[in-house]
Amino acid sequence: MSPTGDRREIVIVGGGIIGCCSAYYLTRHPSFDPARHKVTLIEASEIAGGASGKAGGMLAQWAYPSNIVALSYRLHAELAKEHDGINRWGYREVNCGQLVVRGRALTEKKAEDGSSESLQKRSTAALSKLKSAKIPQDLDWIEPELLRAYESMSGPGETAQVHPYQFTTSIAKLAEEKGATIVLGQVTDINRSKSSVESVTYTDKKSGETQTIAATDVLVAAGPWTNTILPEVPISAMRAHSVVIEPKKPVSAYCLFTNIEIPANFNPEKKSRPTVAAPEIYARPDRTVYACGEGDRIVPLPKLSSEVEVDQERCQEIIDQVGSISDNLRDGEVRARQACYLPNCDSGGGPLVGLTGVKGLYLAAGHTCWGIQNAPGTGKLMSEFVFDGQAKSAKIASLDPRDHF
Ligand SMILES: Cc1cc2nc3c(=O)[nH]c(=O)nc-3n(C[C@H](O)[C@H](O)[C@H](O)COP(=O)(O)OP(=O)(O)OC[C@H]3O[C@@H](n4cnc5c(N)ncnc54)[C@H](O)[C@@H]3O)c2cc1C
């Protein structure tokens, strides 16, 4: 590791939430001096074009791994306070719960007793239905007659949320404001001498030309694409679909893990159907509702995030499932049907955060389903690895990449 008095050419590979938070904290590190230190982030497609722009955005004190969660949860709150995250990226605290509910067939009529309408108006009958089932009274956008059980998992203080696309793109801009450079191009090689990194070669997105830039430090944060650059790293990709719906009427702030019983006559046009569906449903402060379904490994990871294949049928399934338990969502406008790839750590646990066996080469990848929650903590720790030679803000020996490959 070169002493901090030396010139440093720091290159980050990947403009997802992990790469952008790393750029942000590198440019805020006490040792960072723009006159001597250059931070360049290279992104193949677009900032937040992958999972970091299409995730749910839930933050939880009970997420994992525990050695990074508390730090990252706190940093999310601090970032929101410092940069007006409430307005810039929809930061807010939320309730979170598990919901067991009966789904209705697609052809089944809406609640004929007008309960969904009256619920919005907080009618006595509707409220008492929720109360007797121990359902929070403001969770009034799920049809009460379909509810079987609700279990609170956490509330404000323990659970919060951000809009992942808005958060990641804002953090990228904040890093640029303090001196980071963002380049659009696909990294093809990290060039090393026997003992350390020397430069990075990439194909410029606009010109198509091959460019090589000098590097004293290279931080790989390429999410599910990590092993296309470093084949020895055990990270694989799993596709997941999601939708964004603008409901007919505003909904209360809940992140819901659902268990929806799917009736035999759910969709007469489809012979096979699951008996239970478990979409996660997140109300957002921008008046939309995000819902995602289960993952699949049917279509391999494409070269670029812009080439991800969206299976419209899978999106429709999620829309039908959430519409089957909520008239408000059924009557809403579908704003997005999308898919992205989750970075899974095949050796178990994860993420892999820290030094590698090569001098100047660092890894921050494999954040599974908690990359939004754990990104600020990861970024801060990466800035410490680069400038201090070790993690200082948390004890993360168990995430050491060198134990995994
Ligand atoms: C459906 C779904 C819901 C989720 N919900 C949540 C949630 O509620 N809370 C939570 O904490 N987490 C959630 N996650 C997980 C979270 O989205 C991921 O862990 C996180 O986005 C990973 O970030 P990343 O920066 O590592 O990867 P990515 O977002 O995939 O970014 C990697 C970037 O690297 C770029 N790249 C790849 N190869 C190259 C190359 N050769 N050269 C240059 N650039 C390259 C890509 O273009 C991409 O932009 C969810 C994930 C999914 C799929």
C-alpha cells in the first residue's frame, strides 16, 4: 500500500449503489486530496441501471450480515439528513410486517359491500374488521375480508426505505461534486504486474474505442457481473422481476412480506399455478407501490444491464397477485415492468468486502438481497481500506474476500 502522501489513481469498476457509495466516501475521506488523488468510476451501461435502480429499497436493523448493518443503517440516516434525502431519494421510516392473505380469482368481483371504498373513509365496520384480526388500522389498502393474519416485524427506528434509483444517482452526483469522475465504458481488463495493479482497460461507450488508464488502486463493485472481470470470485447472478404501480388512492407506509393463498380458479387461462405466492410489496413516498416476485435462473446474465430480458408474463403474475388482495392496486396504473439480477455469494454469506491477494485490488460485491441497506457502510469501509489500509468503522473479518477464493 502506498503511503497517503503519494499520488493515487483510484478506479472503481461498476456504477451500482456499491460503486457509487464507494466513490462518495472516498471523496469524503479525511486523507482525500483532489490535488493528489483521482477517483474514476467506470460504468458499463448507466448509473443504477441494474439491481441498484430496480430494487425495493428497504433498510432494516435486522438485515444481514450483522457486522455491517448497524453502521450502514446509521449512515443512511446521516446521508438523508445531510443531503435532504427525504426529498431527494424518498428516505423515510416505515412499518414492516408479514401478511397472510387469501387471494381472489382474477374474475372475482371486487368487494360488493363497498368495503374497500369505506375503508378509505375509515368506516366503523371496516375498522372493526381490521381490529378483530389484529391488523393495523392504517393498513387499509388490503381487502379486510381476505386477511388471515398480520405479524409486525418492525417499525420506525428499525425499518426505513429509500428509492434506490434516486438514492444511487444522487450519491453519484454528490461524489462528482467532490471530485470523482464518472466514465461510461465497459472494463475489459485489470492489468497487473506480478505483485500489483497497474492500469484498467475499457471500451468507451460513446466512441467504442479501447482506452487504458493508470491505476494504483482498483475497486471492483460490479455486482452480479463481478466474475466476468475476476473469474475466480464466487458470485453468481439470479434474475428477479418487479413492477411499480400507482394506486388509485394513496396508501400508508408499509413494507409487506406476503403469503397469498392462490385459489384453484385464480386465472382460468393458465393451467399451472402456484398454490401460494409471496410477492414483497413496498409502499413508497412518491405515491407508488413497488412489488417484486421470486427469482429465477432461466436466462443467463447478459453482458450489459441494458440488455436484461424482461418476461412480461412474470410481471403480469406479480400485478395479478397484488391486485387479487387489493382493489386499490388492482385499479391502479402500472408504471414499470422490469427485471434485474441479484448478486449472490456462492460460498455462502457475503458480501465480500476488502482486500484481495493482489496489491491495490479490492472487492466490494455479492451483497445479495441487502445491497441497498448495506451500501453506505460498504462504501465507507472501502474508503478506509484504500486510504487507511484497513477497515476502521466496523469489524468485518468474516467478509474478507481472501477467505473465499
Ligand atoms: C428484486 C430485488 C429487490 C431488492 N430489494 C432490496 C431491498 O429492499 N433492500 C436491499 O437492501 N437490497 C435489495 N436488493 C438487493 C440490491 O438491489 C443489490 O444487493 C444491490 O443493488 C447490488 O448493488 P451492486 O452495486 O453490487 O450491483 P449492481 O446494481 O448490479 O451494479 C453493478 C454495476 O456494475 C456495472 N458493471 C458490470 N460489469 C462492468 C464492467 N465490466 N465495466 C464497467 N461496469 C460494469 C453494471 O453495469 C452495474 O451498473 C434487491 C434486489 C432485487 C433483485
